[in-house]
Amino acid sequence: MLIVRKYGGTSVGSAARIAAVAGQVTELAGQGHQVAVVVSAMGDTTDRLLDLAREIAPTPDVRELDALLATGEMVSTALLAMALRARGQPARSWNALQLPIETSGFAGRARLERIGVAGLREDLARGLVPVVAGFQGRAANGDLTTIGRGGSDTTAVALAAAIGADECQILTDVDGVYTTDPRMVPQARRLERVSFEEMLELAGQGSRVLHLRSVECAARHGVRLRVLSSFTPGPGTLICREESTMEAPLVSGIAFNRDEAAITVADVPDRPGMAHALLAPIAAAGIEIDMIVVNAPRGGRVDLTFTVHRDDFRQALELCSAAATGCDGARVSGDPQVAKLAIVGSGMRSHAGVAATLFATLAALAINIRLVSTSEIKISVLVAEAELERAVRALHQAYGLD
Ligand code: ASP
Ligand code: MG
């Protein structure tokens, strides 16, 4: 098989860890596989570099910041290539300027456009393991760029697509994708396989195992993704296209996100253009709005509730309050202590009663549902943050995931 393997920061966090990774890669290559490796910066290197930059300048120049951050991944590629060679496994490190990994867009959040694979193909044909720096790219003007925090997963998937790898393996500190966060629900189970659609919903709703962008990239290019532990061997979780022969489970997993805040505008005149007037200033400030609900009108007035990231709460509340002064009589209030949970499963497409179980379970616990939003394979609800844990545990059991 042709395999792209990505090792995250903790997996290459020390010289000893890098040596262990070199051992794993050598073993994989020894089994007859062609292997290309993508690495993140060692441990918390990227955070340390960011702190250092802020000590030098409160708002560091963006070009130089990218030049600085890109060094983290260059250190780990060179060290891993050395470790492989020291074990007798030929290897060569590659950075984004060498390959190149071409990007477009803004510094600090560039988009991957194209990866030059000629050098990689040559390495693979000659039995070398290419070790590629994740997270970085080259702008059209030749500058180093970075593609956003946690971006190495996306580099690995894009590389797998570019060289037509059979599988892209993401090695991390957990041994797969779980039915929910095992730190909250000890009964959580590792999933054997998850479809791209389910993984997109799980990642979008708060599961942090894989970066959302990397799943989007894998789905778009049909790259088989596997999440594996770099510490304990095991089959991990396969993320791939949904197979028609496979009976989809009703609910595959429960994701949650504590970083939500809700804003309600009560007594908004029930006229066209009101939602636009209230929400446009928030969007213009670059604040992402997540869930939105408008209730049925009473006496010519409606209530509009929406959620934003908790970090954006204050600013969104101010912008919305200012906008509401133009909507005669509308009153704005907010609650930063809310959390969102989402149940996700491809089986929902063809089964009724999934929502009924959700509502019955939360009703039995006297947990108030503040907002509901759905997609074909997901139902998410907003609850008070203090109720989140009870809700997730009960639902995990109710859907037979324990
Ligand atoms: N080192 C980068 C970060 O910490 C990229 C990554 O780890 O994926 O964000
Ligand atoms: Mg990192």
C-alpha cells in the first residue's frame, strides 16, 4: 500500500518520541508499504513561538510570524529524517518551499492549492521515506505561509490526495473516534468506521479528534482516512465513503461543544428585513453565527435567538443591541453559559423516532431545550451548560451506545 502517515505534536514531542516514531515508520516500510510522513511541530512549539513573537511585538508582522511558525515543523522533519537514517531507513525531509506546497489567501490562514509531488515520487520509487512539514505552504510571491492552527492534518490529507495514497493515517494521542468523549462518558466506545458525512458533522459539532478542514478535504477527494494511536497499537477508526451494503447505525456518536453563547432578541416586529437588520452587523464584524431560531409570531412580534462562540459574546451582544434600537420595542438579552450537543448518525435518514427519543430522554431529566437545529443526519440542541454532562450521559445510554 501507499500510505501517508501524519504524526501530531505530542507524538513527536521529544527526541525519545521521535526515535519511537522512526521505529514505527521503519517497521511499516519493512512490511513492504511505501510510506510518506507528515509531521507537526514538536509538542507545544507553535504556542511557544507565538508567545515569543508577542514578547517582541504586540501585533507581530504577519509575514514574519508565518516565517517564524513554519520553523517548528522544519525542526521535526529534519530530526525525524535523521532518526530514520540512523536506523538504516533511507529518508529525506521536505519543507513547503522545496516541494513546493502552494497556497493562496491570507498569511496565518492560507489555503492549500497544489502540492508538487515529483520529488516525493522519486523518493518513494527509490525506497526513501519522504518526511514532509505540515501546516506550512508557499505563497505565490515565494513567502512562507501557514494554513491555520491544527493544519497538519489537512496537509496530510491533501498530500494523500495528490499522490493517490491508498490510505491517510492520522496518528494521535487517542486510538480512534469514539461514540462520545470518553473523559465525560467512561462507557464510550471506539467506532470501527464512520462515514465522511458523519465525521463532518461530528467535527463540526465539537468532536476534536480531527480538524474539520481535513475531513472536508478527505471527503472531497475520496481519501480513506484512519485515526490511530501513536502510543498503543490497534485498528483505530476508518473514515470513508458510506457503503450501501453497510447497515448504518441509527446514531453513531454524540458530539458537544461548551463554547457557545446565546443571544435573544424578543419582541421584534414581524416584518421582512428584521433578521437581516439584526444579524448583518454581526456578520460584518466577522463573527460566525451558529444556530438561529425564529419562533412563531404573537401579536405581530417574534423572538429571534442565535448562538455565537463564547469569545465573541460581548461584541455580538453590543452589535445586536445597537441594531435593535432601530427595531421599535425589541429587547436584547444574552446567556453565555450554554452548550450544544449533537447526535449524529447516517441511519437517521431512513428511521423515524430519533428525535422523539432525544426529547423524551431530556424531558425525563427535566432538561430544558433552548434551541434545536437539524440536518439530514444530525440533531443538535442547545442546553444550559450545567446540564450538558447529564444530558450526554443519558443520551449515550438511550441510543444504545454504552
Ligand atoms: N503545529 C501547528 C499547530 O500547533 C500545526 C499542527 O499541529 O497541526 O497548530
Ligand atoms: Mg501542534
